[in-house]
Amino acid sequence: MRFGRATLLLLLPAAMAGAAASRALGAEADSLTTTAGETVNGRRLVLSGREVLIEAASGSVRRVPVAEVSAFSVTGKRKLRTATDDTIAVTGVRLAGGSVSFTSALGDLAMPIDRVRAIEFAGWKEHYAKLSGGFLDASGKAVAQQPLKISLALGYAATSGTSDTSNLSLSLDGSMVRGPYKLTFGARALVSEAEGAKTADQNEAAAKLDRYVNPRTYAYLRSAVFRDTITDVRLRLNAGAGLGRKLLMTGRHTLSGEAGLEYQRERRDLPTKENDVEEGGVWRGALKYAWKISPRADFSQEGELLGNLEGPSEVRSRTVTALSAKVAENVLMKFSFTWEYDDEPPAGNEHSEFRFESAIGISF
């Protein structure tokens, strides 16, 4: 096959760009392989605590829990810190079969991955902090940013309790991480009619801001509004603050607990009273378990308990069990079961309300 001069001129810039990229990564070309079989090529790989960070060729930062890394290869010099806080200058670091091998002044050595606390290079914290927006957490660990993520879902919900209905549901969820701050928010609506009368008319929205003081502990601000004309709740407003802690952190499992105090104001529409308003302080406790089943599927279980600080000792609880799975890059299916309980419901309402929901959504 013969190439004309014009073709060679067109190919020359691409060849020069490829050579430049090769030189940029050639000095320190690292890679890691996840337990799911994904390979990430890049440079400046480090291990810190129970997490591996690598700068991908695109310049983005990949963070992978050690439990989800099956192998990695590191070129260049590193400092290896053991579980007993001994520091060793090493080269040629590799992970395979749960064992880290390397070359040091004492020769070729190896040790189990759970005996390695860190594999670092000088200035790695500042480097990854710069790539992730210039943020470090309280322990000095680089914190990556998560851009704003939003999902919209349309679904079908079957409810039972005060009323037994089938409804259409619409929900919006979003989250964002910037340094030590994490913002989550959501809103949903249930509406249905039968023979010209509303059989479901429920709306709710909530927002929560977490401020991490270390990788496990955080303080939060939270607000929520709720409305359900079928159960006579004209408007319920909650606003408060509290503390949270991740009680369990592994590669795929996370368990978090929260406790706080809130102000609550609730207005009900009751036949015996034109305006029935209750307000005061409430305590709040919550647990959330999350399981990363696979790169495309997630399971979660959330439980929340609220009780009056003064006056009648009314207790209200809510649990949500959910399973979601990606069916395409930006399309997901979600199935959830919600149980809400009020130990002192208004006259004519049930103690328990149940809802099963299936929805399809898009994320962006």
C-alpha cells in the first residue's frame, strides 16, 4: 500500500501526539485491575489506608477500595509503610494473589496486602488534592469531587393502609460532593383518582448537607416537608441538625448511623377542628445500610425513627428497602418497599401505611 505526501502530513500530528502521550506516561506507567475485571491504566498510583488512587491517562482520579482491587503494578520509586509503621524505600511494587511484592535495599521481598498501610510518593496528597479541586479532609487525605448527579424516575406504586390505591409516582433525586461536603436532595409525588375523586395525593421533599470531619464521622443539617391530604396532613415541616458516623466501611458494604434534634411543625385538616397545629422539638435516629452488589446493581435499607421531646410521647418510624439496577448507561430500574408507622394516628387513619413501587428512570 502506498501513501501520498498529503496522507503522511495528516498522520504526522497524530503520531507526534501519541509519542508525547507515551513520554508523559512512560516515565511512570501504572495500572490496576478490579475484581470485576476492569483495567485502569495511568500513573502516580498510591495506596492509602483501604483505598487505591490512580491518575488515569485522561487526568481524572480513580478511587477504588482495596477490597475491589485484584492486582496492580507500580513503576518508579515509592515509600511503603507497613502496619507497624515501618517505612521502606521500594521500587517495582506489584499486587497479585493478595500479596504485595517489591524490591528494596534488602532485595526482593513480599508481604500480605493487609500488612501494608500505605504505598506513597513525596507530595502525593497535594497532587491528588489539586486534581480533585484542592480539598483535603481533616486527616489530610485527598478528597475527590463528585459532580452534581440527578436522576428522574416515573413509576407505579401500590399503597395500602388508610386507603388501598394504585398510583403513578414521579421522583427526583440528586447528590454532589465537594471536598468534605456532601449534598443530597430528593422529591417525590403520588397522585391518583377514581370516579372523579382523589384516592392519593402525597408530596414530599428533603435536603441534607453533610460535613465530614474525618472519613467516618460527619455533622449534618437536614430539612424535610411532607403533605398527604388522604391522611389529613396539610403540611409537616422538619428542620434540624445532628451527627453521623459510618459504623461499617468495606469494599461493598456501608452502614451509617445518625442521631439529632429537630424542630417539627405539623398542620392537620380534621373534621372537628379548622386548624389543628402541633409544633415542638423531636429527636431523630436513623440507620442506613448500602450494598454494592455489582458495578450495575445496588441494594439499600434505611430506617428512621422520630419522637416528641415533650408532650405526648408520639413515635413515628419509616423504613425503605430498595434495589436498583442499571439497564443501560443512563437508564435504571428501581424497586422499593416503604413502611410508615405512627403510634398515634388521627381518628380514621391506620397505624401503618405500606407502599410498593417500581420505577424506571434516567440519570445525568
